Amino acid sequence: MNEKKTNVNVGEDLKWNLFTEHREVHHREILGAEQADKLGVSVSSVLRERIDVNGAVLPHYHDVAEVIHIIKGKVKLLQNGEWKSYKDGDTFLVPSGVVHSVVNDDVEPTEQVSMFLPVSDDVQNEGFKSYMVDEEK
């Protein structure tokens, strides 16, 4: 029987990797496709990204949807052909095939979490449910 267990990716063990396609952008993979398969969820990747001062995620698009949540700093987003300013706490919802770009607009590195989600014509999402249990002692 395959026992389900909670696993942990310890942050300090996740190394920063340079995105060579972009300018001064690094990422840590929080959740990859292989781990998502083990969890039984549809996710291409979840990344924590750091954009250094004068850095940029250059204009591009994906074959998946992307949800980008800014967790630190100020950025400019290329959104529907226009550049607009945003800050930590803001979330971008980017459909597949849409050109977008994120540029550091701060005096220190910015950080974001980017979730890459497969798209399908037959999506039927619903909210989640939580079930309370007695505390373990």
C-alpha cells in the first residue's frame, strides 16, 4: 500500500538557479511536475523567483496559464501591451498564449511566486473542503 505522507522542501536546501533567457532573474523550484504527479495534482511548476535590480523577465508566453504573486518589492508588468506598476501583495493572472513581462522597478531585488498551470477545455473547478480532526498530542 502506498502510504500518504507530508513531505517538506526545506527552503535553504533549494538553490537559486539563473534563468539564462532573462536578465538577472533567479528561481527556486518549490514544486515540480514529478512532485505534483506524486500529489495527484495538475501543476507544471511552482517557482520562487528573484529579479535583481535592473533585472527583467523578458517578454514571452507559455503553453500553460501562469499565476504570479509578488511577495517583495515593486515591479512593472507588461499587461495587454501596456506597462503598469504593481507591488508586493498583487497577483497577476496570465492566460496561456498571452505575452507578458515583469521588470524590477525597485532599489532592491524583488521576489514573486509563479505557478504554471496546465489548461484544458473541460475544466470543472470547485472550492476545497477542510475536515477538522482532534489535535494530536
